[in-house]
Amino acid sequence: MVISLVAAAQVAAAGKPLRVGFAQTGAESAWRTANTNSMKSEAEKRGIELKFADGQGKQENQIRAIRSFVAQRVDAIVLAPIVETGWDPVLREAKRAGIPVILTDRSIQTADESLYVCFIGSDFYEEGRMAADWVARAVNGQGNIIELQGTPGSAPANERRRAFADGIAKHPGLKIIDSQSGDFRRAGGKEVMEAMLKKHGRAINIVYAHNDDMALGATLAIEEAGLKPGRDIIMVSIDGIKEAIQAIIDGRLNCTVECNPMFGPKVYDTIERLKRGEKVERKAYNKDLLFDATNAREMIASREY
Ligand code: AHR
């Protein structure tokens, strides 16, 4: 009798939906919305109970969300960390509770690599390198660059900045004349660009934005200043959202390097494998493409985000 009750409990446990807590950064960009949608729709498809927490751009909100996931004893925690540092104490709490943590999209700096199981996302350094190479070729290694940075302290801002600087260092004629954060937001990109145009005027030849939303915001500022983005100022960014590819077709943007946000399926595959006791890859990177005038038209129809 006792044995059959245990078996029944095991069957019930096996039939229980997975409970996953997802601490998202916020809703700062079109990329982020696509990422959230991918995580939510894939959870629904698989019958996974997703507890979604919007961090609203604040690390303390994400930390609070993780603590509540630990208290609810979820099966796994997915974290898209807004910044790179300051996670060890809360991740230690998750580890002590035996809850695996999967980092998605952004990585962290930690003294203890055992605090998370794996990372799933893009190689931000590679994206910045691709953008720098494209710029160097497009302008023949000559020009003054304005850089619109993402959220200070975030992995994509740090890596895209470092990679781009390394990439253009090979071309002494390319110079970053100013660099400021627009926080990955469209309004931020517009505001910073307005200030840059006032300060540097026609000395600006190129804009390198750490994401499409800031680049699209900057195009509005450039147009309001009576200039043509994409022609008077070369515009390069990262993400590859549909609107950016359309802007390339319209001649207002010149290049965007893809950063694929649709990794809901990969994340839940990983969690399901962990639950079956299987090994998972420590770092799984998406393969990112580059879009410019040579391929934007053929890519736009199939773009999901
Ligand atoms: O971490 C990925 C970055 O965050 C994307 O490039 C940006 O659009 C987002 O907000």
C-alpha cells in the first residue's frame, strides 16, 4: 500500500508542469519585447508555468524577483542580468536552495562560476567586431564617429564598446569623437544625438549605436537637424529588428548586426534536459548575421521581430 502511494505521488510529480521564474531586465527596446514574447509563448506551448518578473530597468527589482522565485521553490530560475556585477549573494541563495540558474542574453562577472549552470545568448564582442569591420570598409577607414552606448555596466554595452574600439584601432583615420549612453532606448538615442549634433555639427560622419532603438531615435534627431541619416551620416547599429531592416531599405540606416532574441525554445530545452539529469553546454551562443543594403530586401519578409 505504502509503495503504491509513493508511486502515485511520483506519477503526479512527473505530470506536474515545470515551474520556471524569469527575471527579465525590463521593456527598454523592441528587441526586449521580442525576447519576452519568445519566452512567454514557448512556455505556453510546452505547458510550462512561467513566473515572469519585469525588472523595469533596475537590478534591485531583479534581485527581489529571484528571492521570491527561491521562496516559491521554482524548478529553475532564468535571469537576464541588467548589469554584470553584484549578483553573487542572491545567486548563492538560489544555489543553497538547489535551484539551477540559467543566464540568458547577458552574462555576469562573478568570483564563483558555480553560481549559474549555463549561459544562452549572443556573442556581444563578435557583434561589435562585425560592426567595426563593416564601418571601416564602408568609409575607407576615415571618419569621425559618435557612439551611442547601451545601459552602463551591462554586458552588451561593455562588450560592444570594447570590440568596436579594438576593431577601429587598426584604422588610424577612424576616431570616436564622443560617446554617451542612451540606455538602449529610442528616446535616449534621440536625446543624446540632439546634444551631439549641437556640440559637433557637421564634423560627425558616422553613428555607431549599441542597439537599433537608439539608432532609430538618432535618425529622428538627424532629420530634425535638416540632415539625411544614411547619407550625410553613416548609421550602424546592432539587433536586426524588422524596423531597422526596413530603415535600411528606406536608406535611413546603413547596417545592423543581428542579435537574435528568440531563444525561448533553447532555454526550455536546456531546463528540461537539466531536469532529466542530462549535461548541458556551459555557453551556447546564437549565430548572428549582418544586414545592409546588399541583403535587407530579401531578409525583411521572414523577419519575426
Ligand atoms: O542585451 C541585449 C540588448 O538589450 C539588445 O541589444 C538591446 O536592444 C536590449 O535592450
